[in-house]
Amino acid sequence: MQFDAMKENNWLDLMSDTARDLFLPQGIFYWSGRAGKEADINATIGTAAGWESDIIPGGKTDKWITYYIPSVREKMRQIPSDNVFPYAPILGLPGFRKAWREWIVKKTTPHFPFDADLLGSPMVVPGASPGLFYLVKMFLSPGEALVCPDKRWENYDLMFTDCLGVPIESYPFFENAKPAPENLEKKLVEVAKKQDKLVTMLNFPNNPTGYMPSRAEGEAYRDAIVNAANATGKTVVVLFDDAYDGYVFDETGAPISIFGMFVGLHPNVLPVKVDGVSKELLWYGGRTACITFAFHPDLRNRAALEKEVENKVGALVRGTVSNSVRLVQEAVSLALADPDTVFAERKVVEQVLSARCAALKQSLKSLDPKAAYPEPFNSGFFCLLNVNPAVDADALADHLLKQYRTGVIPMKDAALGINAIRVAFCSVDVSHVAALVDAIGKGIADLS
């Protein structure tokens, strides 16, 4: 957008430097908006959706819905008005914070045991995106770099670089179709030569690739970060973007966030987890997530330190949104009183997504790898197809909508050598997966 009307009315002169340079990229919501109007097969947006009968016994076989957790919806109906309309505390309802902490421990420790006493109390924020935004603002000043992989959620660049003035130092996520944590280690050591602080983001299952590392690969990431901390003598802050936590569809991936590997790991490694109800409990519009710090046992004055951390995060929440939605916290607290039921209900959705993931892997074998090939994927809501550079990803996405009524998200970064399309299998019925891949193949052939 050129903002010609603003220029004509001299409004850009009224704006701050940040606002003057800021613009909403033609990204996911542009393409998903078009797909909602133009596509018969819509693989653009990251919401798990399908037939009501897929997740509800006796549900309609011809009613397409956004999936949800039935017990959460049921509990929402039981909440009295006095627990709906008042404000929530700045950092969330005590009952919800306690329930979410227990949820983290219950889902994580069977796979990656850690001392639960080292886990702080989750602090409620209005979604995982604001949680990450607050943490980057908390740890990095404008001009100081955040370390992220090259294949990352496009909103990181808008949130951190465009809005906060924090540049992203990228490293290659994959080498020879496998994750390369050694690239993260090298990048951290490189960045340490230019600035005092080291902050990195681990997002598994990854958006946009849909990759979850195996246990051994998770250990390699852990070792890479410890090596960087030891080599530089600096504390490494590790932000875990765990939005898609637990959506893992085969044994090649660790079954849950590798955050547990980092709790109490090293005095110079500070793990901070961000997760929430949007994806994990399928309440996208609920806009409720948590920031949870892990405190190393060597830290002094732990109780006072945790209160001071809460004060800092509380200031960021109060200074922006005041507090988070009370209704969501009340409903989820009630549902998590029976976590086994929530696990079981979510498992039904996981099985549907797992079938779609498997069908997509199988169908993609029909594509000529010279035309397009996927990054490894085994989890989450997406896969990423690298498209032959001779075919522009934006042009391909536009052509697929116009010619084949098929919606995908183009992802391009010339500096990083990325020319790809993101496919959201979470919102494509398994019966349509083969047609989706067929359309992609034909679209690439048309433009080649």
C-alpha cells in the first residue's frame, strides 16, 4: 500500500517514525480473505475445521465447523454472570493460573521430567502473539537482534522488526532435509560478538513447516544452546512459541514441547514458555495465553525474583490491554478440573488431523520434486512446499485461486532464498487432499 490518501492530506507527517513506516503486509489474512470468497479448497488459514460428525458423536455429516473442545463449550454455559462481566486481575485469575500450571506439568513431565517447583506461575496475556511481543520488548531494545530460523511465521517480522525495531538474525532451519541445530549455535555465537544479550525463539511444531524435532534432535537443540552459553559466557534467553503444543502425528517427532528439557538445565539458560488456548484448546477467538518462566535452582532470592518478573510483565499487560478475557479463563479453569476428558476430546481432533497429514504426505509423492518439494513435516497444522524459483509463489497462489479455486499462502523472502507456499491441511477434509495436491501440480506446470 502506498498510502496516497494520507500523503495527499499530510497525515503521514502527523505520525511517529514507527507508524509512518508501518504497513500491514499482504500476508495470511489477505490470502485467506480471498480464499474464503474464491476457493472450493481452502488451505490458507490455521484453524482446525471439518465436519461436525468428525468430533461430535451424532454430529451432522454435512455441517462444516471450526473444531472445538466440547467440555470447554459446556463449561462456558455454566458460568454465572458475576464470573463473566467483571474485570479479571491483570495477570489472570488465580484459579486459571493454577490450572494452567498443572496442565503444563501433566502434559510435559511424562515425556520430559523436570522439577515442577522450578516452574513459575503462568501469567495470562491476550494471546500467544502478544505474549511473544511482550517478551521480546522485555528482553531486547530497538536495534538488538533476535535469533530465529529462516522458515518462520511471517508475523514475527511484523511484530518484532516493524513494531519493536528488533531485527531478526536468521539461520538455516534445515540442511539436507533435516533440522540443523548447529546453525543456531553458530548464529548465537556470531550475534554475541555484536551485542551483550542473546535471545532466540524455538517454535515446535513449527509454523510454517509443520516440523517437530525428535527427542534426539531436541537434545541437539538443547546442547547447541548450552554450547553457545558456555562459549560466549552470556545468558541465552530461550522463548518457546508452543502455540501448537502436542499436535504431533507420528513417532518421528517428540510428543510434546521440548521446553521440559530446558527446565533447570543451565544457570545461563533462561527458558520462557508461551502457550495458550487458541490452538491448544481450539478457542481461536478466546485470545488467552500464558507466559511461564522456568527458574534455575542456582538463582538467588527466587520468591522475590518471581514477584519482580510478574511486576514487569504486569506493567506490559496493564500498559497495553489492562487484562485478559475473564470468560475464557473461567471456562477453561472449569474444564481443566478434569484434564483427562480434555485430553480425550482433543485426541479426537488430533486423529482427524493426523489422517490429513498422512494423506498429504502420500499425495505429495506425485509431485515432481523439481517443481516443488515439502520441507519435512510431522505435526502442527501446516506443511511448506518449496516451489521452483522459476515460478513466483505469489503468482502461483493467485493462479491457483483463479484457475483451480484452491487457496494457499505464498511465502517469499528473496534475501533468504525462500519461494514457497504454505498448505494448511488443518482445514482441508481428507477427501480433498489429493485434489489439492493435483491443483498445485497443475498450477506450477501452467506457470513453468
